Amino acid sequence: MISIIVPVYKAENYIADTIRTVVQQTYTDWELLLVDDKSPDHSCEVIEKTLEDLPGETAARIHLIRKEKNEGAARARNTGVDAAKGRYIAFLDADDLWDPRKLELSLSYMEKYHAGFVFTSYYFGDENAHPTGKRTRVPRTLTYEKALSRTVIFTSTVLIDTDIVAKNLCRMPDIGSEDTAAWWQILKSGVTAYGLDTPLAIYRRPAQSLSSNKGTAIKRIWNLYRNVARLSAAGSAWHLVQWAFRATFRRAIDDAVVNHMESFKRFITVRLSVLGLILQTVLYAILWFRIYYPIVGGPRISQDGYNFGYGIKLYFRGHLLILLIYFLVLLFITRANGGMKTGYHRPAAVFTGLVIGIASTNLITYAQLSLMANWLLPAIPIICLSVVQVLLALLLAYLSDAIYRHVFPARDTLFITGKDDDLAGHVVQSFETRQDRFRVMRVLHAGQKPWAELEEECLRWYGCVVICGLHGRVKEELLQFCYGHYIRVYLIPDVSDLLLEGSEQMDLFDTPILELKEYSIRWELRIVKRLFDIIGSAVALAVTSPVWIVRCIREGDKGKGGDQKGKAESPIEEIRILGQGGKKTVCHRFRKDGFGKSLPMLTDVLAGRLSLVGPQPLPASLQENLMQVNPDYFYRLRVKPGYTGYAQKKGIFYREEDAETENQISAAESSAGQPVEHQTENKAAGSSRFGSFENQNALKMDLSYVQHYTPLLDLRILLGGCSRKKKQ
């Protein structure tokens, strides 16, 4: 058990929060000893009122010890040490706060190193205990000699094992800086303190705090050297100089580097992607100097024997320009396809972006060099280069992701949701599958909490806030609040957010204007997309022709004797769907399940009824049901349905049974006379009656594809592969 000792004096404004920060600990085997040092304010009354509001089992573990006279913080803590029943002793000041995992992580760290004394880093907070953005750094170990020249142990972060450290050493002398004196006497006994460099406490620091007085601090540390450490005047002066230097240096480092470490680490991680592209360029440089430059610069003789003379001659800057052009083209194409989004995309998606960048850049470079040589160069060398570069890209994609996850540990996550419990539950489950990136700590429903409590919670311990299912003014105000307080926000977009992503900013007046077109894909891109569909489907049909033959023969034999006239049943069936713009059309697939069931859709792509990449083609009845549930489902028909698509790639499919159920519920509500405005309110709040989570999510993926379409996106989706298994 951990005994937590809190001296209470003039703490009526803080003590309730301090009690709550203990009650919220993930480690639950504790007792809380509140030692009232004859406080002249209403601290005891606040404590008693707080205990009344707690469950009986929890309140029973909290003990209020009243002293008959005021004797100072040191003796108050000593009273708590004497009364402690736990093996472990933790100290907490009445105005400081703990991270919910403080006890759990400290104890785990102590057991890892078999330590008797553990302390952690902490955040500086303002008078309301809101983190100011500054934090401390602590060494992994601290001995007595090192402790004399640095005061890095903060009382509210300490955890002591009395099986290793004698309990009487935890008692503090009644002098100024009594806590530092106590740590020195523990370390002087031969104990090594272990520092956990994770901020697990908030040091509430009002603008006029006593500890901020530098003159007082110097006098106290001098007194400790002389009267506690028993150092000579010369020794005290030497250690004081070291202490002052370290304190000044540490503050300078904190201000210049440490407090910008997040940006610095992100900068380094992003540069890993650039380093990978530089390595790819080095491989190309080897190919250029050893194979292609001798050909481009050597004698040029045609097949009929005509001598064109020598090719181009380049000096250092010419070679540098060739390599620079290659690097910039590779950088542009890779970045456009997400190949540099380490940490934001899965390693497989980053690898796909790198492959597209390598393939496109090498193709462009090969054409460029062939023009320089006046005829086609040997293609085998650049093909071999591409294979090596792809293998390197595979290594770099997963290595960079591993480094990113090591540098940026999982963020403590606060969820703030709207009315749709179903949507929130699914999103929370999705986040919980990525424990390497997010650690869901708490879920709040905006409609059930006062606005002040939402703000207060956002300012606590969380590394990020996820907003899900909020709309209108509430979402806007919460976004502005988090942005104004430098809080990272992840927003689960609704349909209107996705539509705005495809808008373009115009500069016509003295105010920003966003243009949202009725059809976001430009006409020239439509031509490119159609050419891509024709070529891609023709190649795919040629490659998959053996599968066609096998399936047609096998399923044709099984279908003999189909109707009464003896006509065999075709192995391919027609499915009526709603195509682009809601027009009725048909697509084809094999009747029997198995490998290649959807291959006949390639003929529909060639005929122009489908596209290689696009929204999932749905039976007309399902699409009509969805549009009756929510007219927003019509937006997905702005483009042709696709053989594969963004949503299918993620394994997300529309569920027909959900659409039918939702349609029945919606019809029942209408027949019951529910006011139209109430139905609109439910829709705005993200009610599940206007689309299940699976169907809404599939719609959002389709709209995201429509609003961000590029030919390279089609290529990335095709190379990335997709699941064709329906979730029925």
C-alpha cells in the first residue's frame, strides 16, 4: 500500500482538487493522510464536504489528522510519516496535482530498477494549475554528491520504499528547504535516487510564490550546505557556484531547447524522410556516373553506321544539376503521394507513396536521358535501380515508423463527443486499436457536462483532444478554445467538413472566399481518369484471362440444365446499380463466391459504366434506401462507382441490413408525427438513425476521395491493394 502524505495549511481553494487527483489514480491500493496544520481558513470544512461526496469505500481510505497547533510543513509531514501504514510513502503538497498514472508509473519504475527512492519530472502550472508549457528534466540517477549541486527533486513527485529506505530518514528537519534536507540525508545513507523523466505532476506556481524569490533560495541553499551537509565555507561556496551555474544553464536550455523539444523531435523525424530520398538519389548517382553518363557523353553511332559525334560533356555543376533535378522530382512526387507522412500514415501507405515516387521519377528521368542521348537508352539498368530503391524504401518506411513511435510515445487522449453514443463508441474503439499512438484516458459527452468543466478538462494532462460528433457553435467554440491554448486537436469530420476540404480559396476582395464547386474534378482530370481506366482495365483483363477461363468452364459445367428449355445458366450475373449522377445502369460479377468474383466488373470499366477507382458500386435498392435515410448519400454519386476504392481499401463496406433498419425507423418516426425540425436536430447531432456508423464512415471515405481526387491518388489506391470481402 502507498501512504500519501499531504500537509494542509491555507489550502481551502485547492484541497478539493488535490483529493480528486488522488482518487483518480489508476493505482488503487493507497491511503491518503491529510495533516491539518491548524489551518486558519476553511480547509477542514472543504475536506469534510469533499469526503461526503465520495463513495464510502473511497472516503474510508482518506484520513484527516488535525494538529492542535501550527508547527510548519516539516512537522506536519512528519506526523503523516508516523501515521503511515503503507510500505511506500508518497508526498503531495496541498496545491499540486498528479497525473492519473503517477502512482502506477512511479511504482512500476521503482520495481524495474529495484530502487528505494524514485522521483519524476513535472510541469509548471499557473495559479489555476493549468500547465504553462514549461516542464523540468530529471537525470536517470542521482547520488548524494550530484544532489549537492542540483535541486531537481520536487517533493510532490517522490515515492519511497520503506523496505529499502529507513522510515526515520523520511522525517524532515524543521528548517528552511526541509524537503531538500530530507533527500540529502536519504542519499547520504548510500541510497541512489532514480529519476523518471516523464512529467507526472503539476507544480502550482502563483506569480508571487515564495520559491520564485532568488535571494531567499540562495540563503536557504547556503544554510543547507553549512548546517545539513556540514561543508566548510570554501566547500559551500564551491557547491553554491555549481548550483547557481546549473540552475542558470538549465533555465537557458529549457527556454531555448527543452520547451521546444516537440518541434525539434518532429523536425528530426521529418528529416529522416528527406534523408531517405537523399539515399535514393545517391543510388541514382551511381547509375548515372557508371552507366548512363558514359553512354550520353560517348560517341553516338546510329544502327546504319552514321556517326553523330560525341554526346554532351558535363562538369561538376552540370552533374550536380542532373542529380538535383532528380532529387526535386522525387521529393515532389513522393510528398504529393504521402510518402513523407511518417507517423500520419501507416508504414504500408508511406511505402506505397515512396514506390509511386520512385517509379514516376525513374520513368521521367529515363525519358529525359533518352532525349539527351537522341535514342532510347538500355532500360535494364534503371529497372534494376528501381528494384533496389523499392527494397530500400520498404526498409526506410518501417524503420522511420519505428523511430517515430519511439520518439513520440502514445498520447494521452481525451474524447469529447456529441449525442451519438454509437458513433463515439466505434471511434473510441478505433483509436484504442492504435495503442502505439493514442491512449484513451477519458470520454466526455458535451451535452452532459457544463462548458466550464469541458474547458477545465482540456487543460489537464492530455496530449491531445479528439472531437467527435459535435456540430455547430459547440464545435466551433471548442476548436477555438483548444487552438488558443496550444492543445492538439483531432477532429472526426462530418459531411460538411469533407466538402469544404475540396474548396479553393479566392483572392478577389478584402476578405477570404472559399469556392465549393458543384463538381470538384476538373475536366482535364476526367480525361486522364478515363484513359487510365481504359488502359488499366485492358491490361488487367489480359493478365486475369486465365482466371476467367477457369471460372467460366467450372461454373458453366455446374450450371448445365439451367432452365426448362435446357439453356445453361450463365456463370456471370447482372446487378442493377445507380451510377454517376444517379443514372440506372448494370455491372457484372461471377455468380459463385471465390477468388476473382468481381473480375467481370473490369468489362464494365472498359465500357465506361464503372471506373477502376471510385465509390463502391451498390445495388440500386440499397443506394435508394440510403438516400431515403439521409440525402447526403447522393453526393457519392458525383463520380462513377469503382472496381475498387478508398473505402474498400480500408475494408469499409456499406451494410444493406443497416440501411433497411434505419429506413424503417425513419419511416416509423415520420408516421408518428415527429416534427421535421426534431428530425433535423437528430441529424445535426449525428444520430445513428440517420446512418449507422459503418455506412456513415463509408460515405465519409467516398466523399474524401471525391474531394481530393488526383490521378496519383488512383494509382496509390491500386498499388495499396484493397479488401474485397464484404462485411455482411
